Amino acid sequence: MGEFGFNKKAYAALPADLRRILDLATAAVQVHGFMDYHAKKVHASFTKFQLQLGPWDHVGQGAYHQFLKG
């Protein structure tokens, strides 16, 4: 994740539209960083769940899958 630091006087001297652009850019970087972290965390958890569910899925859905194979 990125961190941003701005000179308070320089930031305050900017026009409102440029301050808003900086605010939105820093927020976007923060959100992107959090999404990246959580997506990897969720993916790992889901993958673990799939490995645990796999054998039970074959029991519960085995006949259906055999039917589809013909």
C-alpha cells in the first residue's frame, strides 16, 4: 500500500480542484491496496475450502456428474 505525504502549506495553496484530485488519487491508491490484500486473503481461504469440499462434492454430486458423462 502507498503512503502519501504533502507539505501542508503547499497543499493548502493549491486550488480546490487540484486538492480534490490529490485527495481522490490517494484514496484510490488506498482502496486498491486494500482490495489487493483482501482478494489474496479471500482466494487462499476459498481455495482451502474447495480442497475440503472436493471429496464431499463427489459424493453428493457424483451420480449427476456420471449422468452428464453419459
